[in-house]
Amino acid sequence: MRAASWRRARPLLGTLVEIGVDSATDGADVACAIEAGFARIATLQAQLSRFEPESEIARFNAASAGARIPIHDDAAVVLDAAAVLRDASAGAFDVTLGSGIWEWRVEDARVLVKLAGGVRIDLGGIAKGHAVDCAVAALVAHGATAGWVNAGGDLRAFGALALPIELRDENHGGVRPFATLADGALATSRGVAPGGELRHASVAAPTCLWADALTKIVVASGQAEHPLLARFGARGWLHSTQALAVA
Amino acid sequence: MRLVVTTVAAAAAFAPAGAFAVDYLTFEQAAQLIFPDADRFEAREIALDATQLQALADGGVRGRSARWTARIARHGDAVLGIVVADAVIGKFELISYAVGIDSAGAIRQIEILSYRESHGGEVRLPAWRRQFVGKTAASPLRVGDDIANISGATLSCTHLAEGVRRIVAVVALARRSGGLGE
């Protein structure tokens, strides 16, 4: 049996973000840690969302060719990972959504360079995972010893707990048991592959940034055991997207 | 990283799906979280008449419900703001939430009160919804429960965002007509 469990949820990152803390420590400290987790996510949203006009990403999108946009550490971490995956997947992982796969680069982890006028970045496929990782770090920094952060299905568990995971039936609603997760991340993604096929995939990885990003590789390639997954210590699943016969 | 897959995909695909629910906060707990400086909360029902609903619609806001439960947050004689309870229905989920709005009309905080994930059919049953909407009875924070997290495709929060916009408009309208008695 777990110790006292605290759960809160708020609308952030365009989805519902849940923070849970299993803790025997004082309630006020737990509430404070959870608040810090949500605050960290709100800060990241302000920096990385293309929908926030003042974000580093929105500024890049609005800029002309040749622009050099100063970025903070979080944008640098996410964009570095995006570049690694883009290069390793021959462009299959693309944060520009086809507007200019190779037309951006990060210099010295401080400057985002726009190489062509039309290129626009959307970090929707990777930044949520990073936000989950950062919220976990904030929780731990505030004394939380075990818990989880779940941003609409991109989730990470930490400390001494085994989190039961349920998978939503995307066709009919309802959930069914899928796995238990301890000390790691699991992300789930549904998308249309280049050939038009609908795919639904999950990836488990040590951190949520990689779990989140690698689901896109599995969806795009149709390979649950794509070689890139092993490289990042990850494991993938493709779920059935067939209509289910059971009501 | 330790991941144990409890059911293989093929078996899981034909197992009947279960429902999923979690209660985060009661409305009263949320009100206190949103306005921690309040020394008391006064219960209000916000009811809009047909003319007010039409005014909402004219402003581009669909007035889906004509009645909301609210609490005025006070510290001494000063009004700190108002907390309103509402619920929205997504594709397969029901979300109840509380919105805190300060005395200047700005959103202070949104707290999710409860979440229900179900079969598509159940979501639209009025009985299911009543159970969900009226859930303000005092209950402690969940302790040691085993309800699992959901890992699914990203939930759409469009309905939630629409709901919040509607509440902000409703509160502004009720304040203009003096209906809140603040």
C-alpha cells in the first residue's frame, strides 16, 4: 500500500496535466512541491509554445530568413534532441511539419538560426515530454520522494512506486490495463503515417522527452522495434487501430 | 526504468474496456486553494434568464447551462473574487472544474475537480452526468487509491477552454446586472 497520495490536475500544454505525489511527509510541503511542478510547466509553455506570441518559438516563426533568435536552456535541450532525431531518422522526425526540415539550426546551445523564410517550428511532438521531465525535477527538488506527472498521456514516474497504466480505447472510449511503470517514462501517440495509415503507438524510455519524441518515430515508421529506440534505451508498442468488436 | 507490460496487445484488444474516474478536489477545497486569503466563502447560484443567455450568445458565447454553483470569496468586507463550478464533456471524458475569477474579472486559477473517462455512450447519459456535476460533497483527498493513470492520445482540452471562456462571460454578465450580490 502506498503512503498518502496527493493528486492535482490543471489544464496546461493544451491538455490536462496531472501531478501525483506519494508522500509520508507534511501536506503543506507536498502542496508546495506540486505547485512548483505546475509552475515549471507554465514557464515552459510560455517559452516553447508556438501559440504564445512572446515565446522563443513564436518569435522564430515570425522572423525572416537569416534571423538569429536567442534561446534559453529549455529550448536548446528540446531543439538539440529534435536535431539528433531528425538527423538519425533522415528527416522523418520533423519539428517543422514539412515547412523546412533542414532549414533551422541551433548554435552554441544559445541561438536558433532561421535558414529559410518559410520555415516554422512546432514543438508539439517533443516539448510536452520535456515539460514532464522538468516538472518531475521540480517535484524532486522540493522534496517529493515518489510520484508522477502525466501530461495527457505523456507520463513519467519517479521514486518507489509502480504506477498502473491504462490505455484508452481511442475508438470507443473506456480504458484497459496496459502496464505498470516505475522510475521511467511512457508516452502514447496517435497519428497518420506518411502512407495515410492511422497508427497508435506507445514508447517507454528513461525520460519523457525521448519517450514522447520516439512515439513519432514508431508512428511514422510502423516499426515498434525501430533501431533508434534501442539507441535511447527505449521500447515501443504499436496498438491495434482496428474497430473493436466488443461493446 | 522498470516497465512491466501486464497484458499483451492482442489479448487487451478484445477485453471489454472499463471506466476510469478520479476525484481531485471538492469544490470547497478548490475555492480555498484558489483564494487562500479568503476568511469566508458565500454560496451563490448564478442563474441566467433568457435575455441574458441571448446576450451571451450575441457575444459569441454559447450559454449551454443556465445555472452554475458559485462561491464569493471574502476577506473581511473586501470581495477577493468568485469561484464557479462547471463541467464539460469531451469525446470520452467528463471533466468538472472550478474557475477562480478575481474582482477585476481576470482568471486567477483553474483547478480540475474530477475526471471521468468512459465508453462513448455513457458520457452522454444524463444520469451519469448528474452524478458527476453534483459531486461537491466533502470527501478527503484520495488516499492510497489504485486508480491508474491513463496513457492515451492527447486529450482535447478545447471543450475545457470553451467552458472557461463561457464562465468568464457569465460572471461578467452577472456582475453587470448586480446578480452576484458581492
